[in-house]
Amino acid sequence: MLRSAAATWLFAADDGGTAAWTLVDGQLRPMWRAGDAGTSPVVAGGLLFVYDPGGGVRVYDAPTGRRIAKLECGRGHWNSPIVVDGRIALPEGNSNDHATSGILDIWRLR
């Protein structure tokens, strides 16, 4: 969720795509939709980070839905981007595999 002076935003993603709504006068109003599948949308600094289980993190301008970048990474299952201190971190893989080692991707925002 993102709150600005003008609106409260809600973001959701699933196999069918990624979408944004605003809450206005107690009603959700659709603002944009992208056909890219995803999980666990995270908002930070006006950007929306959405993990694609097929591999990659898509970065959108949160208010417009314009795709800014795709950060390359491996496949996974319901992985969530972590955004802190100008960095994006994402574990690869599937926790259901019970692996004892893995890969942690880290990118830096410009």
C-alpha cells in the first residue's frame, strides 16, 4: 500500500497480472494493470517491485504502472523482494525444496 496526499494506493499481483487501485470516497478505483504475473508487490520510494516466479523482479513507477526495469534472477516460489537502504534483495529458489544453500540476489538503486 502507498499513501500520498492525494490518495491511498493498493497493489496486487498473481498469475493473471499486476494491478493498482486507489481508494476514493470509500471505493476502490482501478488505475492501471499490467499482464505480467507476479507475487508479493513491495512499494518503496515511489517504485513498485514485483517478483515474477518465472524469474526476475519487475520495477514499475507505482502511480503510472510504467515498467522501468526488469532485474534478472532465477525462478522461485512466492519469493518477496526486500527493499532497504537503496538496495533490493531477493532469495532465489523454492523453500519447499528444503535446500541447505542457495542464492541471494542484491541490486543497488541509482
